[in-house]
Amino acid sequence: MSEHAGARPETTYSYLGPAGTFTEAALKQVPEAAGKTWRSVNNVGEALADVVAGRSVAAMIAIENSVDGGVSATQDALANVPGLRILGEYLVKVDFELVARPGTSLAEVKVVNAHPVAYAQSRRWLDSTLPEHGHLPATSNVAAAAALLPPAPGEAIVGVLADAAVAPLGITEHYPLEVLARNIGDNSNAVTRFVLVGRASAVPAATGSDKTTIIAELPDNRAGGLLDMLEQFATRGINMSLLQSRPIGDALGRYRFVIDLDGHILDERVADALLGLKRFSPSVMFLGSYPRADHKAVTVTPRYDNAAFVEARDWLRGLVAGEPGDG
């Protein structure tokens, strides 16, 4: 499943690598990706660039963590790259282990290599067990472990060489390292949400267990502006499972909002809300409607279900046609 020369773009999937990352674990959950070419990339921007350029049919990227919230780099990238669609979401349980070169004892660990997110999620254990340790940031969880290995012949050591690394469970299956401590994550219930992103295409049919992701901006910076936007969903009985602000970057105090809605764009209430939002917001980016990872059915009260919207429209058409409309 690793990348190889001559791989066809329509059978290639990009992911934050190398092998052993949580992103790879998420991609393993995609039935369509089984047996296909998996292209390891270094960051979200490169993954999405593969999709836009046609080098990959889709890319797996992290978008939210149950401990740290939304992944800002992913949210910003999605907001600035047009023509993308989220095809599905996948959940991966997150925990870590401390690994080191063979022969290293826990008492010898002074510098720990770790991705900033992994470091934040294991900080309590590290501060308690290694109170005087230093942190060396890594570009990924697997890169932190790989950096412990001695350089290849002729390669120079760049920077400080860490004594240990915070890495995903099972990393020793990929690298000749030893585990100094397992399950060092501060939250045993930590979960990261990943999304599979492809190019814009027709929306799949609703399943009854769906989620819709959009990015919207407020028309101006005034009191009550955010409330006006949120009322587009509240008055239609739509629950938001994510609402996060991100700076637009063109001026101080200007923000866009990343929003996850329970429901599908083909649901009457969601479609009606998006129409209202489009009239309200100067910029609405639709990122897709897709099945929920937990497969839980989205429930709504009867006055917000599809039948209620259809009945209301029929009533209005009847009034226009001259019917009494007193039913």
C-alpha cells in the first residue's frame, strides 16, 4: 500500500505519514482505499495539493480532537482551497507510548521529541515522571520516533538529538526502538476525528445518519451578528456539533466560522437553513454532507422533519392557487 512509481492518481490516497501515524490508522478504515497506493506526505497543505492537482483521488487529514478541539491548520487549509468535498469521517482512539533507542533507561531521558499536539496530550505524565525534561518539537508523531535512529552513513546529525520520543502505540513494529512506558496519554478517552477529502462532486444520498460541514463569514462586525447567523439553524431545529472561529487574516477582528451540522443538505431543514445563511453571509463554503462515523441516527422533532417542510410549502402553493388555506 506504500507509494510506488507509476501509481495512478485515481487509485492513490494521500495521508500524513510515514507509516504508523494515526492518519494512516484512519485511512485503514476506508474500504475503497484497501489495496490501493497510499502516498505519504508531510503536512495538510501537501495532502490537499495532491487532491487539487489530481495526484491523489482523496486525502485523509485530521480535523478535530476531543481534547484540543479543532485542528486549526486543517480548518484554515480547507477554507482557502476551493473545490474540495469531505467524503467521510473516521474516528481513531489516541494514546501514546514513550520510546527510546535500545539500552536507554527512563532515568537517562533528558530531552523528549514529540509533535506539539502529542506533547500537550501527554504533558501531565511527562511532567510527573520526567520533571526536568526538555521538549524537542517534531513534524509528526512517527517523525518523532524516527528521529531517534542514528543517521545513515554520510548523513550529519542536525540539531539536538533527543533521548526519547512520544509516539503512537505500536511504533516499535516499524522502527527498532524500545518502549519505556505505555499508555502515557493524559486522557484515556481521547479521540481524533479525521476526514477523507476529495474533489467537488455530486452529493451522495442521505442516510439518516449524516453530518454537513460548512464555513461561513459574518456580514459585518456588530453586536448580535453571530446570534443572527446561529438563528438560521436554531429556528429550523438543527444541532451544531462543531462551531469554531478562525481569523480570516485580512484585518484584525475578522473571523470565519467552521460549522458542523447534524443532518444532510438534502434534508429539508438543512437545505432551508443553508438558503437562509446564503442570504445572510457574504461567504458560505459548503464542504460536504457525509455519513457520521458513529452511525447514530439524527433525530428531530416532528415540526422540523422533511414532511413538515413539504406540508408548509404545499399550503403556501395552495394559497397562491386560491385555496382557502384554513386547514
